[in-house]
Amino acid sequence: MRILIVEDEAALAELVAERLRRDHYIVDISNDGEEGAYNALSGMYDLIILDIMLPKKNGIEILKELRKENREVKVIMLTAKAELEDRLLGFGSGANDYVPKPFHVDELAARVNAQLNIGKAVENLLQYGDLILDYKASAIRCAANNEDVGINNKEFQLIEYLMSNPDRILSREMIYDRVWGMDSEAVSNNLEAYMSFVRKKLKLIGSKVSVKTIRNMGYKLEYEE
């Protein structure tokens, strides 16, 4: 899953980003309101951590633009303004949660996990066919024989994206944007290499789930019962 942090305190933004990456999220950072609004409205993100006091455009303005566009992305407001009227303004503008500064990064991570829990199976497992993705162990497992294998961060992001969109063709561009990011310098053979790694690990654990290449279109996950 992909998260955007819109926060002008660069050190704080990076601290939060590093903590969330430990939970296997893809995290991007915007340090001002104009860039933050542009990225937030891209539709790429599952959750946005949004400061209120930002240069160029404040967080409330960004949040209102998101909701005006009917964006259903989760938004956690992150700000030093902790007064009741400010919290009510944030919730009234469409915020899903509100975390006043100062805060502990583990608490914020817990709130992020709570907001994004929809769609995840019990105990941080995601399953498609006989394939299980274990969020805590950073591993994939075959339900039929209980064989498992560890996966690295990029493999995790790729497998999660495929498993969250079963039987749907995902274009190369969609995968690049989701796993590597719009500004990534990743080259074409990176995707081919990681697809190869994923296929080998699916075969290693004996799963009947496979990644199919759809000519001139992209990739899709299939389960052969």
C-alpha cells in the first residue's frame, strides 16, 4: 500500500516515513502544500498523512479539494494545532483521524494500520487461492503444504499489489507507479527481474498461483485449482 506524507518539517517527515516503511508501506514525501495537493489528487495513495500548517497551501485546503473530487483516500491530520475547534474543523472537512504534535511514531503507525486494515485478513494475512502473504513475517506461504519463503521489500510490494487485484490486468506503468513511484528512475529490466524472482518463489513453495504476462497489456495473477 502507498502512503503520502505532506509535512514541511523534513526531518519529522523522514522519521515517520522510515517507521512506516518497516511495515512494508511505500512512502512518498511532499514538503509544501502545492506539491502535496498535486500528489494527493493523483489517486495513487491509500492514505495521506497531512499537516495543517504548510507553506503555499494549508492542509485543510488540500483536504477540501480531495473531498470535493470525491477521493475516498484515508486522511490523518498531523499538526501542532491541538485545540478542539481545530480538530473539529479537520473532521468536518473530511479527515479520518487527527494526531496532534508531539506524538510517538509507533502510535502514528498504529493509527495508519488501523485505517488501512480494511481488506486485510485476520492477523495481518492476505490470501488469494492457496497463496498467503504474511505481513508480520515478510513471507509468502502455500496453504496447501505450509511451505513458505521470505521476500524482500520490493517483492512484498509487488506481490501485495498483485494479490489485492486478483484476475485484473495491471499494466507495466501501473506497477511502476505503485511499487517504484512516479519519480523513480527504475528501468524496464527491474520489473522483469522482480517478476522472475516472484515466479521462482511461487514455484519454490508449490503454489498454484502464477503471474501471467498478457502481451502488450501487462500482468495478472491467476489461480489454477
